[in-house]
Amino acid sequence: MITATPRNDLLLMVFFAIAILTMPIWLSPIGAAYPDLLQRFAIYGIFAIGFNLLFGLTGYLSFGHAAFLGVGSYTAVWSFKLLSMSVVPAVLFGVITSGLFAVVIGYISLRRSGIYFSILTLAFAQMSYNLAYSVLTPITNGETGLQLAQEDPRVFDNLFGTAMESGSGIPPTNLFGLEMSGYSGFYFCAVLMIIGFYISMRITRSPFGMMLKAVKSNQNRMSYTGLNTRPYTLAAFVISGMYAGLAGSLLAVTDPLAGAERMQWTASGEVVLMTILGGVGTLMGPVIGAGVIKYFENIFSAFNDDALHEIFSFLPDVLQDGVVAVVGLFVGEGWHLTLGALFVIVVVFLPGGIMEGIGRLSRVFSQKKTIEPTVKTRAQPGE
Amino acid sequence: MDALVLQLLNGLDKGGAYALIALGLTLIFGTLGVVNFAHGALFMLGAFCAVAMKQLLTLSKLVKDESITFFDAFKEEPYLKIWFGDTGAIIIDYAVPISILLAIPVMLLIGLALERGLIRFFYKRTHAEQILVTFGMAIVLQEIVKAMFGANPVPMPPPEIFAGSADIGSFLGLGNSVVYPWWRLVYLGFAGIVIAGVFSFLQFTTFGMVVRAGMQDRETVGLLGIDIERRFTIVFGLAAVVSGLAGVMYTPIVPPDYHMGMDFLVLSFVVVVVGGMGSLTGAVAAGFLLGILQSFASMNEITSILPGIDQIIIFLVAVVILLVRPRGLMGRKGVMES
């Protein structure tokens, strides 16, 4: 295992930044190098990094993180509507509002731990979801989702005269005039993700991060030493909620539309899966997990029966129909089945996720000659 | 007054479903110590046992429609009707209650398979991992059902004699403005019977006694030479049957679709937590309590003062109870406290 020295961290950081920024190049052979998908890689990467800061470091499993994603989205769209089409206020307000939400929800939920915490966060997320659909319709626009309109005030744009002349449709979101769609949108998200990654790395290495890991390994012992752990966990919860808010507002930046389904608890489940799949408590894991899931979601859900018949056309006809019928369950509409099965398989066989898998493989290749350690330690994520 | 009685009945009805699912959840939690996020999916599977039974009973073939004479018309006629005439028609009419016969063995098998095949590997692992693996399993079950039965809700009419509404008002002497669907009354009675059945099974049989002892102290029971693991496996099957039956009988009330389990899961977990992890009476009491609260909150008089309260009342109550009484209403000491 690579030890965490400042030099190695710097190397990792540089490697990470280069890898992310060159994604349009090295992802093109597998057909994933188009802006829409790349944006989602970056956005859900941010979401997963943030979630990992809470779950990976403190061990608190939140089932309500999608609520912050939704809040971030709604705030960003409102900022586009009321203030300006510039992404700067949108992202800022998105992060701040979801941070405030996280303070309130975290303050209450963190009074309990373990499964009670999961249920409390789930309850809050469901509450926000239900409210967004019913009473808060004036703010959230209910089932239709919140959209931009031609006649929105956009105070700042009109004030500074940067507004498009009337009649040219809804202006696009922009960063100081640079239009936030396609590749520029991706690079904006990617830069924010790299910053987010850097912050998460600093947090993990800091004394604060050590404290969080200590909470994970034995909270009782921490309390016995006379330390009040709640401020630390609350801080982690709020930071994590702000990451989710950032991701949510970026979703609105790349596509100015917010709907309540983003807050549904299946969305919370998805980010849990990304983190688990990549490797809980590792730095790179959540990013990899998010990328893998978004990629396969994209690829798998595009398949239909005709495409499958084409792929398996080398098989004899009888066999072909059978294979297509079975595989067809897992792709296209049935993509969620693959997701669920993956969830089960990863938790059962590879609790440390892809990062653990890579670790095992590299150990197999590098340590063939060294003596196997006699005491086999169970992989404990985040330690 | 009329409205109050109606809402009380509505609440008892909903509460019945919550209580049945929560009972199974608590049973699993109290015995095996596993947090089962797939329990809602078991409820959904039960409901689809009824759908499958209905499809089985109404297997049809095309026959000539005699009532249309001027051209050859064909209609689908269920085999049961062709073979048994009116008796067959009655059997089809009673498809939902008959599905119970299918649901019991099927749910028992599914429960045992799930426990032996997956969940037993997770006794020693953290609750977070248990939640994750059962959550994944729930998605898998849900998607399989979606692939088999489609994504749309399947309407399941109750038997014809229960299709109308009961005039409870005149029965209670409140005038005839309080009418309530018969089937919902049946469901309430059914929930009561199942709950009573589970409790008396645990209270009055030797098996139940061993299980209760195991819930208290599984190690000692094991030392007495009793294979407690095996009993607990059966308890898991039993819990699956209970929530499956709840699902079967619920189909005429809400047409089942593949994600109904998830909706109920969240609520019944809240119910379990409010009732107190590991407390069976707590789960049942909290189920009815929250059901009634929810239906009272959805009354017009209340939503006009506090709009949206009906959507969040359950979660609100859960939050308050968890903060005021950390172990829930009737939680036992030492359960779920690391």
C-alpha cells in the first residue's frame, strides 16, 4: 500500500487532475467522451466524494443525502430565475442553502447513531420529497419540475445590461460570458471536482479527519476520553451536505431544471452504491464508483433486444433467443436489476469495493515471493 | 363525528398494514439481529402472489361468442369456467382470498431461501452492511417482478360480496352517512387475526417459547442444546409469510405495482423505530397509532390549518419520539445500543 506522505499526496493530486481533465481523450475509445456523460461523471463524482466524507470517515450511513442534492438544484434554478444566469451565484447559493439544511437535519439526526441515524435521515429526506411534491409546489413547481421562463426577473442581468435582447429565448447559463454547455460545462464541473477532491484529501489527512476516523472505530472510547464527538460529526455532516448541494447546483447549471425525483430515497441509495462500489473511506474510490455506475447506466440502458440480437448473432438461433432473453433482463429497462445485483455482489464479496480489489490484485502480483502475513486482517475501510 | 369515525377506520386499516410489516421486521430484528431492508419487497412479493394466482385462475382460451350471431366472434373464456361452470366463476371471484393458499408456501420458501442463501452471512457484519445488502436484494426482487408483471399497477377486485360498502353509521346509530368499503373491514379483521396468531404462536407453543428465550439470550439457549439458528431461520420464513399475507390481502385496496414495497418499507421502518427496536407489542401499537395519526392528519379541517401535514406527520412523529424517547415507545434496554 502506498503510504500517505505529502509527496505521494501531491503526486496523487497531480495524477488525478490530469486524469480528470484529459477524460475527453482517454474515454473516447469506450464511447464515453461526450459532454453530457462527462458532466455527469464529474457531478456525481463530487456527490460521492462528499458522501464518502461522512460515511467513509465517520461510519454514519445517511440515507437522505439526495435531499441536499435536491435543495442545491432548486436553489440554483431559483438563482437563475431571480438573480442572474451567471453560475457563480447559483453555485454559491446552492452550496450555502444545502449547508444550512444540513446543519438543521444533522443537528437533530446526529443525536442518534447507527441504524437510528439512517432512519432519521431517511425520514427527513422523505419529508422533503413529500413536501416538494405537495405543499411547496409554489417553490418547487411540483411534478412538472422547476423550469426557467422567458419572463423571469433576472435582476442582476438586467441591471448590468448583460441580458440578451428580448425575444431571443431563454439565455443559457454562463460563467462570465462563457456558455455552460458541452465541453465548457464539463470543464467547469471537472475543475470544481478537482478542488473538491483536494479538499477531501486535506480533510482526510488533517487532525480533524483523524478525529472522524476515531469516531468511526470507537465512538464510546472517544466519549470516555472526555471528548464531545458531536461537533466533529456535525461538521462532517454539513461539509458532506454542502458537497451534495454543490453537485445539485451543478446539475442545474448543466441543465437548468430541477425536479423532486432528485430527492427520492432511491437517489440516496445510488450515491451509497457509488461509494461502496468504489471503496468506502478511500480517496479515489467514490470517484471511480460514480464513474463506473454512470458509465454502465448509460451503456446498459441504451441496449434493446435488437442490439442484443446483433451482438449474439454468432450463436445458433435457438441459443441466441435464450441468451438474448436472459441478458435482456439486465439491460435497457432492466438496468436497475443489474444495479441491485451489483450492490449485493459488492457488499458480499468485496466490502472494500473496487479499491480493495485493485489492492488485492496488486498484492498478488507484487508480493509473490514475500511471505504471506500470518495474521490475516480483515480489510477495514477508512483505516 | 361521522368524519372522525371514518378516519379512525381508515387509520386502523392503514395501521393494520403497517403493523403487519413492522411485526415481521421486528421479529427478524429481535431474533436474528438483522436490519432487513428487503422486507418491503417481501410485502410486494406477497401482493404479486395474488396477481399470479389470479392470472393462473383466469388462464383462458378463445371460444366462440354465442351471443353474437351475425358474424363469428370469439371471446376469452377461462378454463375454470369451461370445466366447472358457475363454480369456476365463483373460484375466480375469490381469487384474492384463495391466493393466501399460494402465498404461504411461496413466501415461506422465499424467506428460507433468502435467509440461508444471503442473510446468514451477515450476522456478524455491521448494521450498515446489512442495510446495504438487503437494500440491493430489494432492488433485485423489485426489478424481477417488474420484468415478470410489467410496470403498471394491476387492478385486483375483491370478491363480489365484499365489493360494496358497509353501512356502519346505522349500525352504530350515527345515521346512514358513515359507509365504509367491506373489504377494508375484512382487511382489518384479517390483520387482527394474523397479529393474534403470531402472538399466540410465540406465547403458547414450545417453539415460540424457545424463540422468545433466544431473543432474550441466544447463547444460553444454545448451551442448553437447542439448535437456535434453525429456529431463527424458521422465524425469518414466518416473518416473510406475515408480510406476504399482508401484501396479498392489500391488493384490492391499492392495486399492486412493483415499487409498492419501497413505499411501505420506509414507513414500516419508521413504525418499528417508533415502537422500539425489538419490541413486538411496540411495533403493533406504533403501527396502529401512526396509521390513525396519518389519516386524522389528512382530514380537511387539519390540512387547511397546517397544509402538507398529512405528508409528513409520520416522519415528524418519528423524529420527535426518537429525540424524546430514544428507545422508542416500548423499546427494550440493550437492543441496538452498541
